Amino acid sequence: MKHLLSIEDLSAAQIHHLLELTDHMVEVSSRPIPKVPALRGKNVVSLFFEDSTRTRTSFDTAAKRLSADTMNFAISSSSVNKGESLRDTIETISAMGVDAFVVRHKSSGAPQMVTRWTNASIINAGDGWHQHPTQALLDCFTIRTSLNRRDGFDGLHIAIVGDIKHSRVARSDVQAFAALGARVTLVAPPTLLPPSLDGWPVEVSHDLDALLPHLDVLYLLRVQRERMDDALLPSLDEYSAMYGLTPARAARMAPHALVMHPGPMNRGVEMVADPGELPGSVILNQVTNGVAVRMAVLFWLLGSGADLKSSDLKGDAS
Amino acid sequence: MKHLLSIEDLSAAQIHHLLELTDHMVEVSSRPIPKVPALRGKNVVSLFFEDSTRTRTSFDTAAKRLSADTMNFAISSSSVNKGESLRDTIETISAMGVDAFVVRHKSSGAPQMVTRWTNASIINAGDGWHQHPTQALLDCFTIRTSLNRRDGFDGLHIAIVGDIKHSRVARSDVQAFAALGARVTLVAPPTLLPPSLDGWPVEVSHDLDALLPHLDVLYLLRVQRERMDDALLPSLDEYSAMYGLTPARAARMAPHALVMHPGPMNRGVEMVADPGELPGSVILNQVTNGVAVRMAVLFWLLGSGADLKSSDLKGDAS
Amino acid sequence: MKHLLSIEDLSAAQIHHLLELTDHMVEVSSRPIPKVPALRGKNVVSLFFEDSTRTRTSFDTAAKRLSADTMNFAISSSSVNKGESLRDTIETISAMGVDAFVVRHKSSGAPQMVTRWTNASIINAGDGWHQHPTQALLDCFTIRTSLNRRDGFDGLHIAIVGDIKHSRVARSDVQAFAALGARVTLVAPPTLLPPSLDGWPVEVSHDLDALLPHLDVLYLLRVQRERMDDALLPSLDEYSAMYGLTPARAARMAPHALVMHPGPMNRGVEMVADPGELPGSVILNQVTNGVAVRMAVLFWLLGSGADLKSSDLKGDAS
């Protein structure tokens, strides 16, 4: 595997393999000195055309734990401002010696396009409405760990609630959850569903309350306030009344069921209850696991390959 | 000690202890390779809601000399822009694995509030008009070293001149200087003094010229130009005539007396003389000592504790 | 050598010496772990008053390969905003412990001025229309390597085409190419030549087409769109027709001849052909060599000096 562009490119076996590699990275992260020399001398460049402190920091932390060097390009401070083409920018940075680009872009397919202009590995950190594969992997890892499902998600029922239409997280999660065997139900107002769901391995519901007691995982998406301006939502209050996680709704969930969210949360909109008071909330675990999953992805692409040798994660980086 | 929020939280013995630890950090900083592995694998995150290149860089340099990893969040590039609450931002970054946050915020008490949302250590790098404890410690260290006062400041007379009312530096310095035994006099126009000085261990004067020959330390504060707009100052020229350090005033100081300033200076306002020509100016020493003091604070909070073991600062970080 | 301010300060022997040092840095950069501990503990600060991702990143990468610590100051986030003078900013950062400043500034002579306020080494990374010495060195290194001219440029004919008047690259390259023995011809519309070329070791031509078949190196400068507003250029189309590198012009060059550009390119203006399709284009080699040349400069100024000891580049930095 040279790039990580989409969950579609991964087999179920490869997803399992990445999650097992993540187990090792969790162990590394729990050491007194959470640092190994595995990617020493590798240069990981984040190229964010859309701002995201959260995702950029997670990759940055992951790269540093593996002793890679990191550089960040926010596009506003780059030569693209001087009229240089994206291609020239990529080729130029690449010529300085880059092993992996972590790319976020508002256009679907931009990371794929970047692969043509460099020999470096490309990791898609979110492209338009299309894909956000490391988010899906960290969500799988969180469910697998929290519900003790190392062998797969057979029999699990996961609802993804919210703005499916504009969500790269939903697209990636649906593919990953289904690949691992889960039953996935999308819950959203019709205006926030894609025009066609042909080929999506999902069911659809508009009635969250009927589903709630039967779910193993409730996955809430962020509702963008700008969707109201687009007239896709009558009001945030109305959305909240139909689809928001209130304390009353939380009380109707199964005791073992998980509450998840990719962040940042809109408190009072999709998240009305205080997640700190929900026993099933694993939202901060998702953040913690995100670092370990990204370590696994970087190691897979830039390290000694998919097969971990016993020496790979030994010693600290000193 | 888990956090450093205020000089008030420190006993005189603890201040002495930190200054002694700083002696060791000065020695480390003077080595050909000024770097020790003491905080290897620790993650120090600076969270600056107010811009301050000077303070941020000083902490950053300190952390790197101890081999900690560092990350900087300027608030304009963070998720707070997307409407995420401060609490969610802290909890999220914290979940990625943070050992200390260095926090600057325009509201008094913000760093204290942050302690509720994370297990990381919090270092107050300036909150509103309230506190700036590492500034006070570096000021103490500079006086202690420059006047050879390792055992305390008994008998020293220190004047703090300028905008006391809006100054966290003044509040912190008064407490620290007094804790070490100094006599402290505040010199300011009445509009720039706090409404009440109840409980402040200080005297007050409006006549800098009468004091000058008797001082051991003249500590000038930065005068904010915006105070004129607030009508607290008639004009900068008038301020300068009454309280500015002119060459004539400098000539009337005792030969051993120090001139200090927390920076950045307003040349021509509170600092009329060229500090490069004043024998008593230790303004750049303050900057240099700032790095060593911050190394001591980071080591105290994140290292093997207040008691230095002989192995702690051995070898370089390679 | 303490600073690198201008190509004029270097003898031909010193240029040769730096290029030989660069050979070693190319070797280091080709290792599986392209990192040596040579500048461990050194603090390299980039101080960019003009934005340049390309140059800043190149220096940053170079410093990291030598294990130096790096800090970046974009001027918009510094205390200069609070009215602090440039001198105070330099003295303050310097007092925290800086070994080299890499300075870019829009005013000619600014890096020279900075040398007065610090003991650190100063590397000029571009000052106004004056100098950009590391660009000239990387250009020399690229020609030397691509045309196998280790002993000098005697007999080579190099044309520099474009906005000579406003170009620090042109000024630096002319001096460096001539010092190594090349014949240099400037090609530009009269409005984009300096008012006087007294003392420049060059010829001038306005007829690119006549020169083309006889050149060993065609060096294209970036045309700034704002020159049209200055009324120095009638139109970019007209410029392109007279001086742009079209496929037809490229076909008339000698088979061994090189095409060079300092970047970022204006495609469709000075660069009409696709450089990816030109066999003689070494534009990306320039970028790659830029890192190695800057490693050599940093090592020369901050390392064990001009004379490389066999142990200097041994082992990786672990």
C-alpha cells in the first residue's frame, strides 16, 4: 500500500490489519516516553487547504511519536498566493525531500490528483464530501475496543445521524462499518440525505426515537449552521427536537451502547446532553485513538511495511 | 506542585527552590550543546489566546532544551473559530496526550478554569491583569544574580513605575519581591494605580525623582498607548516628563542600581535613555534568564520533581 | 566566515569550497536516514519580513537534517506589531540564545544592519533587489553538477532573461557565475535593465532568439505582474512573445543546454513550454540542491568550520 486515499481501497482484511497495528501503537503511547525511532529521518508534510487544527495536530503528534520530522503548510502562507499552480507547489515541496503528504482539500479527489505529481505517499485527511479514511479507521478502532469486538462487527447495529449528504465522515464510516460486518442505518431529514443511495450498504430511517433502544452505537454528525442558509434545514431548534441527543433520548439507549461524534460538537444542536455525563460517550476516546490510528497508517506507509518486526517498536528514540 | 497559576500559591521557600533549580538550568544553557533529555517524550502545548511572540518563544526554547516536544496553538487557527467551546477545545487537545499547557488569556482566571478540564499541568503565561508568575520568577532571578543576593532581598528597595493598575507583571512582581524580603514602592499617576491597595505589601509614591538615588532596582512597566484613549493619561509626553527614564534621571541612580523592564519597551515614553548605554540595565539578562526560569518550572512540574537527582541533567539529549 | 550576506564577500576559492561541502551534504541527504548530529543544540531562527514558503522551508529542512533546532518568525505575529523596534526585537530574540538568523527583508541592506545587534551569524535569504546569495550558490551547484563542471565555468555561456532591474537573484547570480569564469549575457527589455551596468561583468542583448542556439544555460527570471502596473511592461503577452520560453524556442537550444528558474514560475508568461517536457530543465534539481547548499552554509557558519573532519557527518543523529 503506497497511499491511503479512500476506505474503498482497503479490504476487510487490511482494515483488520491496520487495527491490529493500532493496538501496538496504543501500547507505545502508554509508555513513560511514548516515542519510538521507527520513522526517524522521514519527512511528513501536512498540506491543509482547509483549516483543521484537530486533524492536523493528531497527525503531527502521531508523526512525532514515531520520530518523523514534520512540516505544516497552511495554504494561505504558501506560494499558491503568488499564483503558482498546485502542481508546481507540490513538485517544489516534494523536491526538497518529502516522504508523505497529509492532504486536506475542499475538492473531492484532490489527494488522488496530488499522487500524480510526487513520489511521496499521500494520506487523505479529508477531501470535500468524499472521504476521510483515518476518521473511519479511528471510529472502527474505538468501537472494536469499547465493545470488545476484535473479530468484527457482525450483529452490531450502528446509526449515523445527521447531515449525511455533505459528510465525508459518513461516507467513510458507512464503508468501513459495513466492511467489518455491521448493520448501518442512516437517520436524517430527507434534505440531508444524498439524492441516491444506490450501492450504499445501509438502511434509512427518519425516526430516531424508534431506533434508539436497539442501537449498539449512535454516531452523531456535526450539523453545519450554513445548511440553514441553504434552506436544507428549517431551523436548528427543529433539527435538535427531531435528531438531537437529549438526556431523555440518552436514557432510552441500551446500557452498553456507545455515543460517538467526530467533533467539533455543536452543543445544543446535535448534542444537547452533556457528553461528560453520558456513560456511553466515547468521544474523547475517539480523539485519543485518532493519534494511534494515524501512527499505524504512517508506519504502514513509511515504515518497514505492514508486517511488524519485533524490533520496530523497541526502545525509545534516544 | 502540579500547576503554576500564581505567585500567591508559592511559599518563599518554594520560590528560593525554583531559583536554585534555575541555577542548574543556566549551567545547562551554557554548555556547547545546551540540551538535556530530562523531558524526552513530554508534550508541552502553548495555548495563546493573546499574541506574544516573546513569551511563547521563551517557553518553546525552554521546552526544547529539555527535549520535550512542543506544539503551538494560536487561537485564530483553532476550532474555537468553528464555535467549539473552550472546554471542548481543551478536552480534545488534552485527549491527544498533553503533559502541560502554557496558557495566555485576556481574562483573569482563565488558566485556573482550564485546570478543571484536563489532567495536564497548567502554567499561567499571563491572564488579564491578574498574574504572570514566570515573569516574576525571572525578575527575581535576575535581581538575585545581578546583585548577588542568593539568600533573599532583605534591605533592597525596589520601585515599580508605571501602569500598575492594568499590569499582571506588577501584581506578580510585588508578591514575589515582598516574599523574598524586599521593600517595594509603587510609582504611578493616581489614575494608573488600582482603586484599593489593601493588602498589597507596598508603599506608594508619586515622586520618582525623590526616590531615584535610594533605589536598588528601578522596574519600568510598559505604558500602553491605549491608556490615553481611556483618558487615564493626558499625554505620553507628560507621562514621559514625570516618569520616563531619561539620561538625566539615570545619572542620579546609585552606581550599583539595576534598570529592568518586562518588554517590549516603548522607547521615548517610559524608556527615554538608550538602555544599551545604561550600565545598570539588565533588560536583556531578563530575557536570557527567562528561558532558564521556564526550564526550571517545566522541570519542576513534569520532571522528576522538585528534587534534582544528579543524573537528571547529565549528558546531552543524543 | 561569520555571516553570509552577499556573493561579493566570497572569493572564487570560497565558492568552490562551499560547493565541495555541498557534495557531502548531497551524500548525507541520500542516506536512508538523511540526518546527522553535526549542529545538535544549535538554534537557527528564520526571520521573514517577506513571505516565502519555498525559501523558509528549504532552510528549515536543511537545519533539521543537521539536527539543529529551528524557530520561525513571520513578522506579522511578532512584537514589531506592538511598536517594538526591529533592533529591540533582534536583541530580545537573540538574548534567548540564537546561533543563526536567516533573514529575508524587503529593504536592501537589512541583514547587514541586523549583524550590529546580535552575536549570531546572519544569513541573507533575500534583501530587496540586492542579494540572495544561497540562491546563487544553489544555481552554481546545479550547473556544476548537471554539466559536470567541477573545476569552474570557463567557456560556459549563460543568459539571464527577464526583470534584471528588480532581481536580487540576477545580481547574485551574475557575480557568482562570473566568479567561476562563465560568460554572462543579460537579456531583457530596456525598461527592465538597471539604469547603469557599470562594473557588471556582463554583456547585454535584446534578442533572445539570436542567442538561443549558443547558450549552455538559459536562466529565466520570474516576471512580476505588478511591473505592468508600473508601466515597465506593455503587456505580459508581449513579454511572452519576445522573451518567453516556448516549445519552439526550446527546440532551438543546444541538446546539452540547461533551463533554470528560481521559482515560483509564471506559467504562460516567462515559461510557456511545460518544463516537465523539456529535457534540459533542471528546475526541480535547483530545489533539491537548495537544501544541500543551505546545509553546507549552515555547517560552514555554525559547524566545525570550513574544513570538514571525517567524523563530522558520521552516524545518524540518534
